[in-house]
Amino acid sequence: MSSRPSQLSLPDSKAPLHERLADAVEKLIASGRYKRGDRLPTHRDISRDANVAIGTVTKAVNLLERRGLVRSETGRGTFVNAAIDMDEDLVDLSFNLPLPVVDEAQFQAAAALAASRLGSVPNGGYTEPGGSREQRTAMAGWLADTRLQADPDDLLISIGGQHALHLAMADVARDTKIVATEAAAFSGAIAAAGNLGLALQAVDHDQQGMVPADLERTLRETNCRAIYLTPVCQNPFGFEMGAKRRREILEICRSNDAFIIEDDVYSVYARSKAPTFRELDPERVYYINGLSKSLTPLVRVGVLLPPPSRRAAIAARLRAEVWGASPFDVEVARALFEADAHIRARDMLRSEAKQRVDLARQVLDLAELPMPEGAPHVWLPMPAALAENLARRALERGIRITPPDATAVGGEKAGGVRLCLMAPHRRASLERALKTLSDLTRNAAQQVV
């Protein structure tokens, strides 16, 4: 259905005109005026009814695309992706999800292409552990487009980044019973270490990451032989490690004969142009990446680039555990790459992340953020008791946030809450949640019970 817009009134705010127009159209979608699959009026009709320039309409539609609400099809028009609920009972800021940047039409096209190729998958789907040569070449191409050059023969395809992380930790467990990381870390890393009987040792950090002197002390005093880190958008603290700090940490690991597990799943947001640890020392680094944060978690495909000398042992473990990632999932990922979906997703996510970080800074009155150019989450440091209380009170107000015990490893700096800014589809929902959190934090100390 396509018709002239009705009740298209722009909200009265200080936001740019195209954002106000996008909010007005979003409100019509939420009200049911335009349903899933409906075609929106032409740019010219919207321009006339809203009394704005066509260029403003174009910017508004681009913004709605970034929010995942509409899709533009060349020669056909702009279509609604899905209905939205203006009155959500719960705004969940506890999951680090990308916006739905792959729409239904893209999934259908990718799935159809993937299905047409299944007959040529080696051994009826039982490819060699870690993926067929053709599939590994596709994943290496994705890495080359988005992050680093990799030889297809060096990488292993996993069932997402979490699986790759578990494989890496299982391999270093042959050499160490302790893995060093920051005072708080990705909950999946904590779970993987616990499952493998590995102890996590907290290392002091600053706005660049692990403090070299404390890492040196930790490795020498504990006989730890591996470290785990997320250099871009550290989870949950949110900093990006620069080139100088990476080299300092690498030298310490070399002098103490320690491996580095580099979790680079947020590399889509990287701004510093620092080389990866993998590029600096491939013999020492287990490099991890995946599609869940940069494209879609609906296609469970990840990559692991282990030290070359350790690849065969990890491939054997992969075969023993699950044989390999689903060939269909890998073929869907390959089809999405061929359609440049990952490039469009990168641009859309980075742009929207910048807007959301700016919003968080403004609403929460944050003086400084470690990644002001855009990040999927921000960290609010506070004592653990205050953080737990805030999480409880926020849930009572319809907002779920990551509680401190989900990410804590040890030490005073583990206290705080993580806010996942990209999880809500609608920026208006995020703003409402942030305003509520702002109110709750003003008198947080008085509310601890």
C-alpha cells in the first residue's frame, strides 16, 4: 500500500530537520498507518506534505534505513521493514546487538543463493574442519574488506565468535591455568574460562587498556602465560587501545612467553588505525572475529586465526566437538559479502553509533567518553553496591542494564554498569531509557538499601 502521508506533523525540538521528519514518519509506522511491506509515499509527496526540501526527505529516509525501519529498492520505492511498538514495556540495554541492518529482502536473496550452492559443498556438507577452502577464502575476503589481510589456509571458521573464543582458551589451557585480563571482561570470556577450569586474573587498566607495568608484574608473579583482551570497544569499559600501548603489551608478552587472545568482534568501530596484535606477531596471537556485532547475529559464523603452529591441534578439537560451522550459514554469509552487505552495515552502524554516543553524553552529562566517534556501549563506573542498586531500580522502571556481577573479574574498577546503546531499534526508546537512568543516578547513593 502506498498513499499520501497523513497526520505528518514534525515534533517540536532542537534536533535537525531531517531527524524530526524521520521521527514523524517513524511515529506513523508505529501507529499502524504504514505496516510491514507497505511502500511509503514518494519523496516528493512527503516533501510537499511536510513542507520540507526533497533533500531533507532523502536524509530522513537514510536515517530510517540506519534504524532498520525501512529499506529502499532502486526503481520501486521505500518499504517498511517491520512494525514497531511505541509503548515497549521493557527497553533492554543489556545485550550488545547491532541494529537490524540486513533486511528481509537481503536475507531472502542470500538464502536463495546459498541454497543454490549447497550441491557443490564438498562431501555433502561434511567439509574439512574449519571450512572448505572456498569458504575460508570468502571469510578471508571479508576480513580483508573490514580489518586485516589473512591467508585462508591460516584461519578456521567457527560457529560464531564465542565458539572461536572457547577454542582459543581451550588451546592455551595446555600452557597455563591463568589468563590475565582487565578488572571486568566480556561475560562470554568469563564463562569460557570457567568451563575450561581457567582462572582469570585482573590487571589494572587506564583509558588505553592494560597498564603495562601491572601486566608485567602479574605475568611474573602468577606464572600466567596468556592474556585476553578486546582492543576495540573493550567490553565493558569501552576504550580503544592505541598502537603504542599495543606494542608495549606485546613486548611484555614476548619477554614472558605469553600468548595473546585478541577478541576483535567490535573492529567495525575501530578509529585509531592501530595494527592488530595478529598483524604485529602472528606466532603469538589467537585472533577472533565474527558477524554477530558487525552484520547480524542471525548468521552464526566466526573466524579464528591461531598461531600457525597451533592450528592443527585446534582443527582436531573442532572436529571432535562439532565438526564445523553449518555449511548453509557459511554460504549465507558468503552471499551477503558478495552483495556488499557488510560494507553497508559498517557505514550504517558507525554513523548510528556516533549519534547514540552523542545522545548518551548529552542525556547522562558525561564529560568524557573513551570512543567519542562511536561505540556500541558505554560504561558508567560506580561502586558495586550502587551499580547493583541501579540495575534493580532501572528494571523496576522498565529498563534492563548489564549488572556488575555479569562482567566483574576483580578489583575496585570492576564496579559499574554497561549500557548497550545499539540494542533498541528506535533511538527514541534509547533516549527515554537514558533519561530515566539519568534521573535514577542523580540520587543513587541515597537509594542504596
